[in-house]
Amino acid sequence: MIGISPILSTATAQAEAAEPTVTMVSQEILTSGATLKKYVWKSTRNSKEITTNGNVVEVDLTNPNVKLDVMTGTNNQFTKKQSVLAMAKETKAVAGVNGDFYNTQAEGVPMGPEISNGQLMATPPYLPGFYSFALSKDNVPIVDLFTFAGSVTARDGAKFPLGGINKTYYWFEPGGEHSMVDAMFMYTNAWGQADRSNDGVTVPTEVLVQNNIITKINENTVIDMIAPKDGYILRTSGKAAEFVKQHMKVGDPLTADYQILPQDPNKTYDAKNFKMMIGGHTIMVDEGKPTEFSREVASLCCNRSRTALGYSKDQKTAYIITVDNSGDSKGLSMTELQQFMIKVGVWKGLNLDGGGSTQMVARPLGEFNPVLINKTETGIERKVVNGVGVYSTAPQGEVKGLFIQAPNVLFVNEQAPLNFKAYDEYYNPIATDKVAIPATWTAEAQSGSFKDNIFTPSKPGTAKVTAVSGKGSQSAEIEVAGRDQIANLKINAANIALTEGETYKLPVIATTKSGKTREVPPGLIEWEIIGMKAEVKDGLLKVNSLQGTTQAQLIARYDGYSTMLTIAVGKDKVWYDVDNYAVMTMSRALPQEVTASVYIKENEAKNKYLELNYDFTQGKGTKWAYADLDQGIQIEGEPQLIKMKVNGDESLNALKTEIKDNSGKVYYVEVVPSLNWKGWKLVSADLSEYNLKYPITVRNIYVVNEEIGQDERAAKGKVGIDDVTFSYKGQVNVPSKNSVNLTINKTAVSVNGKGMTLEQAPIIEKGNTLIPIRFVTDALGGTVRWDDKERKVTVIRGDKMVDLWVDNLDLIVNGQRITAEVAPKIMNNLTVVPLRILSENLGWKVTWDEKTKQITLQ
């Protein structure tokens, strides 16, 4: 996306100092002539190594079974934006990415030209530096600068120039004149709404032309319809409207003549026969080298998600590229993108719209529908104006391959639907009814059972499953993970802040010894909750009561393999909810052109909340809309967390709060980086990250639209705020600081200086000290459980849990498998365990006196 400015500045970003590396990590055929390759970019920024994930679809332009084309909005119309995935599904594309830049304040049409399926749908703007990508009638790729020439001729021979076809308003560069002033523009049926670029700067006179005959003229007003398929509508103003008045009347013939031309008059392209064309922004790469940017890139600054398009030196391969700025993937600068493009093979290429618009989709082998391949910058799939699609033109071919689709790992007693897919010699999917489906499914060696295609593995190990369909069959070996196959089990909810009545998702993630990672199906997890009244059902934790709770422990068990999460529970105090607790609240906005307002609203349940309205359409730079709160009221105590319920507006703007501490310093606390949802949601910010001097005051809660990427976020919206709550964090219970003294081969022991006698003395075996576990753990403030059936000892001390099995070298520490040098054993009906590995994982301090053979545990 792009916010159009009347002034063009020039800037060239500095190259990164560190030489990056680009490594291909996978590739897969999408269809005959198109391959998806995944890359990892590694480089150094600010002396820190970063990685960025990149995706490249390579299209063989010499392959007759594949083609590149442009996907447009909804039903092939502008102004009706769609996500890339929706466009790809609608047009049956094998793969696709987002396309051209567009003015986010206008209707939703591309800035540059567009030719789709050989049909001209939009013309280039009269702006410098906007490059385009096209394919000639011979499928030769072109990246160049283009312009437009056109005119209409009235019955009397008078001519007037056309400003463009299906264009929104913009400002000429240089000069800053508005494109619609004194101008005539043509709009076809591809423009999907009756309003044609009316931003209030000019008054339109519109002309309806059908079959080259003028059928209607509306002076100083619009024609309230979409242009018909057999004609077009002219939008005119000023001198162009005067031309209509003097030279046109209903019933007259009208001739329109126009063409796309290269900006360089020395170049000749047969643009009328281009197969496809899409506009972009600056040129990035020329002759396999970084080239000077043709547009300013300051507004595209920083390390963002990016989309690009280019071709190889021999002009036989097109490269469709995305890189991600999401999670551990740290995006690329514009200069880094140039290097990435070159390293994956681009000889000449340009950038397409990026940032929050970057989306790549591709169809997995054997599937009929594409899926999102990359991780979007904002967490949502933004609706965009157009995209580049990859299409198969191959006929239905003979069956080339069959394969079974299954998760990378299954769990014992999981009910897993297995699918059977087929593809032809062109790597396109074959409908299952074409290969005598349904299949008959079987499992080898009593590894599990089938009901239709639902496989339930009954034991860990490797399950071999076979699908037979007609004369064809396919087998697959699937890892089935039980306790012995798991290397790590983790409750993936470390940052939850517990609130009574709230529900939290508790995904349990298993990593196998073979390195495969997958969430364990919730129905296979046994839960134990210690320290609070709560229940877990279908993987959701419902907190019923936290009364008297200072620490909650969640234990998840799968097939006897356990992991534990300890959550310190503090207390919550509602500070602002309008119904019961509130302070004086006023609106304020920056800069002065921005408007903001606050209201008290009531939902259907008669619950009141604060609504902050904002309008960022005016002004320049970063923009703020504040709900200013009474700063004379201090927050009691030392809260560590601020929580609030927020009614999101999907604007992608950030929500923040200003906290002023007792020293007078103001902290700008980010509550959520992106309002990327609609409806109510509980959100929180950790105040312990800041060095606050208590007591504190809350100056305001505000919405901010940062200058960088501003055009990608909504300029107008409203956000609901309710139940602003401060949480006072508790502490994980620290076991008592006792001291135990033991001596090798002696039963005498002292606890905090008090003498006692052990039933079993500590011994040394294979260089490892074995100690009686129950006595020592009890003495040092832990608890011990014994499972006679499994001959298992479980030790819980503070936020640590250890599972040990008699005569087994493996032990589990908070879900992580660790191997000891010696196994626990039974001596005199007591369990003795290796001291070193236990002390390392339970936080004991161990002191050894070689002379006296004495051990001190603290």
C-alpha cells in the first residue's frame, strides 16, 4: 500500500556492512513449471545475528503448462479488495502473492498499470520512477518504466486527452497538481463501484458511452451506475467538462484511442499484445546488481516484510518473492532485499507492495486449494487490490503419484484422519473419484486400527499404514510417540496472568527424540491442578476461584510423561470500569489536525465502557488519539501488570498507555502492538519490565498510528476500553533454606544441626553419590510421590518437578528428558537416587569434603 504525497523526495539507503548468507532449506513442485523454494537469510545487525525467512516461487517461462497472470480484487473488479488467498481460490491459482501499491485513502485500485488475461484494466500514472513487470506475447519478461497516451474524438473531430483508465486521484510529481483537475478519465466495468474517484477536489461531469455511442451526460454530477460491459463512463472536470459541454451530446458517436508506451521513446514494446502486466514501485536489481532506487524508499524504511518480482538473466525464469517480518523472522531493509533477490537468481526486478500486505499462497502437492505460506506481519491476511497468480494450463494427465497425508508424528490412542491424495504427470491434483477412491486402509502388525480412514495407533513406535484403491496402493511409515519417544513436553502458556472466571488455552507441545514437534491432542492429556480451583476441558483452563491462592501449578501428563508449569498468583484490583470505578476522562489528539473523542457507551448487558473515537485522516507524521485520565489519582501499591478489556477495531494501530512514576519520568507502555481483531479481548502489559519508582499514575490510554507504515493502517476507528485492572504479582514459593549434612557409608545425619539416623547410608557407585530421596527432599522442603506400579519417584520442589524411574537412567525435569550416569535403585526398601543430577535440577547447593567424605546440602 502507499499513501500518495504531492512531493517526491529522493533517498538511497546505505548498504548493510555485513555480508549475508542465503540458504535454501526446502523446495517442492507446485505444478509443471512452478517450484516453491524456501530460504533462510542470515546477517548481522547491530552486532547481533538475525535470520529472515524467504519464499520464492520460480516459474519456468518456457513451459507451456504454466502461466503468470494478474488476480484482481473480487470477481475481477477493482475497488473490491480481497486477501491473496481468497483471490487465488476464486481464480484457481496454483500460487500467488500480493501485487501493486495503492492509495489507502482512496477506493482500492492499483497505482500502476494492469493487464490481466491480455485485457488492459488500468493504465500507468503520470509519475516518475514507478516500474512495472510485463510478459510479451512470446512470454519474454520485461521490467521497465511505462507511460500512457490516449484521447477521445468527438463527432466534430475535436479531441481531448485521456488522463488514464480506471485510475484514482493522485498528485503529479513534481508540482503537486491534483490529477483530476481539468482532466478526463475513463472507467470500465472493471471499476466495481458507481463512485469514481470523487474526493471533493473537483466536481464531476460524467458521460456514459455504449457501443461507441454517447447515451447519457450528467453535468456536474455522477451517473449512478457501474460502467456497462459494452461501454465505459468518462469522468470529467474543469476544462474537460467544458469540452463535453461544447462537443458532445447524447446520440453522438465517440471514438477513444489509447495505448501503453515505454517512457523511453527509443524502446519499442508491443504493449497491445502483452499477456500480463502489473505495476510496482522502485526498480531493485538490474543486470544482477543492486541499482539506484527510482523512487524514494524512506517511507518504506526499516526491516519489514517485503514482496518482489523479477526474472533471470536468460529471461526464462520468473521469481516471485516474499520475506517475512514476523516472530523470529526479522524482515529485510530495502537494500537487504536487493541482495536477497540477487542471491536467489534475479537479474532484473522490482518491489511490489510489502509490509502488512505481504502474503504468499501456494497449493500443496495433491491438494486443490492453496494455503498461506508465509507469516503475515500483522497476523491477519490483509485485503489488497490485486496480485500475481501462477496458473496451470496443463491438460488432465495420467496418474503420476499417490501419497498418504498424515501428521509428522502421531500419539498413542489419537484418532487421526488420514487422507489419500493423487497427482498427475503435471503435478496437478486428481479428484479422488478419478482414482477409484474410497480406499481400503490397513495397519501392519497390530500397530493400530482403522475405522474408515480414521487411524487410532495403539502402541508407540513406527506404524506402517497402507491405502489400497483399485489396482493402486500406497504405504507410509508414521512415527507414533509414547513416553519413550518424547524428548520434551511443554505447556505453552508461560505468560498467562490468571483471572477468576477467565478461560485460557493450554497447548501441550511434544518434541520427539527424532526432532519432530507437534501439539498433543487435548483429549490425550491428563491434568492435575495444584493450588487453585480450576478445571481443564478440551485443552481450556477455566479458573473458578483464586481465593487464598498464591501459587498455581499445572501438571500435564501424556502416557506417563509429565511436565509442570508454575504460575505465581497475585491479586487483581479493578481501577477503571465506568460502572463502579472511574476517573475524569477527556479526549485529546496530536497533531492538531487529528480529531479524537471519548464517550460512555453501554452494551446489550447494560455494562458501561469507555469508547475512544479517532480520525487520523488529516495531518502528517505519527498521530495520536488520547483518552486522558485524571492524573491526580495514584495507583496504590506496586502493581506489576496492567490488564484491560479492549474492543478491537481491526485497524492495526497500536494501543498504549502513559505511566508516570514517582520520580516524574513518563513511560510509554505498549498494551498491544496491533489492534488486529474485532470484538472484546483481554490484553495485558508487564510493568515489571520498567524500572518504575512507585507509586505511579496513569496519564492516559491512547491509540497511535506510527509514521512508518502509516498507510497500511486504518485512519479512522473506535476502540472500547473496560475493566482496567492492576495485578500485583505473587512470588513462586521458595522452599525453606534448610541444611542437611550426610557422610558416605554412614547413617548418621544432621538437619539444621539436629542429629538423626538414616535407614540407608549414602553410597558411591560408579563415581556417583546415591542418596535416600525421600528423607533429603523432605528435609529440604520438597514433596515426594511414589508410583508403585511404574516404580517411579516424583519430586516437586518449588517450581521444579522431577520424575525418576528405578533402574532407568532417564529422568524428566519439567518436561525435559535428561540422562543420568547411574540409575535410581532400591536399597533396604528405600529409593536412592544420584545426587549430582538431582541437585543440578532442583536448585540445591552441594558441598563435598573429600577428607571427611561429608556432603552438605542446602
